[in-house]
Amino acid sequence: MGKLVSLENYLADWSGDDQDRAAIVKTILSVVGASTTLANLIARGPLAGPLAQIVGENADGDAQKELDIVANELFIEALSNAPVAVIGSEENETALTLNRDAALAVAIDPLDGSSNIETNVSVGTIFSVLPARDAAGGAIASPILQPGVKQLAAGFVIYGPQTALVLTVRQGTCIFTLDPESSQYMLTGKDVRIPAGKQEYAINASNYRHWEEPLRAYIDDCISDDLASHGGKFNMRWVASLVAEAYRIMVRGGVFLYPRDDRPGYQNGRLRLLYEANPIALLIEEAGGMATDGTRNILDIEPSDLHERVPLIFGSSEIVDRVADYHTNRNSMISRSPLFARRGLFRG
């Protein structure tokens, strides 16, 4: 392997003398600096104390663990020294004002997958950088509540066997790996492209009975022995950690599905639009993939609330497009009815 490029140098080359880009760089590096502290804490596990202990509920009613609180405080403190006017966090009921006259806003999930802390499964941090001022320099009234297409940068950190940063500044998606010896993120994947042709899907199949018919039809066909009609044999994966699922798809391809269903609290999906779906969707699209709610492009959705939830389907473009076809094309449903194809393993 040749000489590696550090995250700092990569961003310096990208920003040059552009002051607007320099503000984005400072914000990204603030998030990254806090992430190295968090990575060290996570690596210590129970040696660092009762990090998995439930201490309450967040603003949206989800269980809040000790490490959720610690992570949130770390990132708020780090971003208070960055050119960030407003931060919207999963752990706070409303957006917080940091530096009122600053140019940027940040939406962040400080510790995604915290339900997995005690099981030693990968967790992560997901963030989105948005403009807080318009082209004329005026303040945007609700900078956090912008569609994902307005994002200036996005990324996630995965705390796993390696700690890695997946980042886009709207010039492709790159992967940086944290060197534990130098505490620097080094470029290990430039202009990442999601591989096509991987017949692999990730979904929580235990909720099959609650899904809408188009989604059940798609999964039925994935597990059907009628391989020709669906492009080949599929394998299923389910880590139940969004950052782990997204990282695998970046490296290996396939599709991730977290649909809406008929359970209370899941009718509009479960993942949050602003600080989970939007940044993941931008990273996926910049890597040549697609991200939808089943029919709509995630990045086009106009948000109305900081903690708004959406269904999320992302991955290789050809697979995500096929899933959308099940939702919108009646012919897809007709062609796989029992009169034309075998029933799936879950269906009577």
C-alpha cells in the first residue's frame, strides 16, 4: 500500500482557499475529534463503567442509556467550538442554538444502535451538515428542517473491529480508517462505489406479518425457488445496527429494508429522517446507490419535525428500484400471484 492520506489533508485539498468549505471542514473535524474520544470509551466496554445502563427515555420515547448521554454531551461540546448555529440531536427534544450567527447546522445521532452496547455489536455516530444561511447571507428560519438534498456533507462513524468514518462532501463517498497508534483517520477507500449484483438483503423477517403486501411479495420472491424471475438466489443478513448494515452494503452491495408496518408507532417507519435516513441516503447516492421510502427518494422528502420517522430502503440501485416497482407497478404483483408463481415460504 502506498502512502496514506490523512482526513485532514484530504479535506484541506478539497477546501483550498474557499471559506465556505473551510467552515464545513472545521465542523467535520469537530465531529471526528469527538468520535475518537467516543471510540476509546466504547473500546473499554464495561471497564469504563455501566455504559449500557438505562437511565431514562429520550425526547421520542426510546430507552436512553448512559453512553447515549455521554456521546450527546461530547458532540455538543465539540460542535460548540465549530461554525454551527444549530444542532438537532436524537437525544434532545428540540434543536439547540450554539453560535447564532454561524453558517451551518448539524443534525446528529450521537450513538446509533445503542441497544447493542452490551452485546459488543457495532454501534455508530451519524451526522448531517446543512446550511444555516441562504445565498444572500440571511439566516434560514429552520435550518435543521431542510430536505436531504440540501445537505453540504454527511457521514457516519462505525465503532466496530475497526473504527471507520464514511464521509461525503458531495464529491463521492470515501472511507477513512482510524489508526489507533496515531489517532488519525486515514483514507482507505476513495470514491467508493456500491458493488452491483450482490443478491443479499437485510430485514427483520420476524415482522413479516405486519408488512404491507408489496413488501411481503418482494421478500416472498427473494426466498422463492423460482430463481429466474427474481435474478437469482438471495441470502439474508440482519445485524440490527444501521451503521453496520450501511457499511456492509458500501463494501459488498445488496439492500437494506426497514419498512413501515401496522404495529403502533411503526406506521410511518421507525428510522429518523433528519439524522439517520438523510445522511445515509446521501452517502449511498454519492456511491452510486439509491435510497427511498419505498416509492419516494429520501433526499426529496420535506421534513416537518426534528424527530420525524420514515421507512428506509437503500442499497444497490437495481435492487432498490426493483423494490419500488413492487410498490408502484401492479404487474409486478400480478405476475407473482399463486396463479403465476409458487408461494413464498412465509405464505399460506
